[in-house]
Amino acid sequence: LVSINGDPNSHGGGPLSASVKQVFVGGTMIVENGDSASADALCPSGPSHCSPNATSGSPNVIVGS
């Protein structure tokens, strides 16, 4: 959460989109690995910029069961 809260995308645009809209921590919606994101300013240079997603996160954080 820390890395997406107040940490702008260095390529401009590309905000993450949370798939689970009911789970918040400290007022910030939870984003899971694989959740989608909007295209960033480097699109159309490739799929990682035109149809990005959340690809990494802390492996030891579990929300729910």
C-alpha cells in the first residue's frame, strides 16, 4: 500500500485499479497482484505500457482467508 499511496507513476498516468472495492486499509483501497491499470504516457511503446497491471507486491501480506 505504501508504494501506491502518494507514489506517482514515473511514466505519467497509469493509475492502478483495485479489483476488490470493499477492502480498505487506512482509507486506501487494496490492490492485488494482477489488478489492472490505465495506460501510461509511454503507450504505444508496448503492452507493458498500454495494458499494464500490478505485477509485484509483498509476498507475506494476506488479506482475508
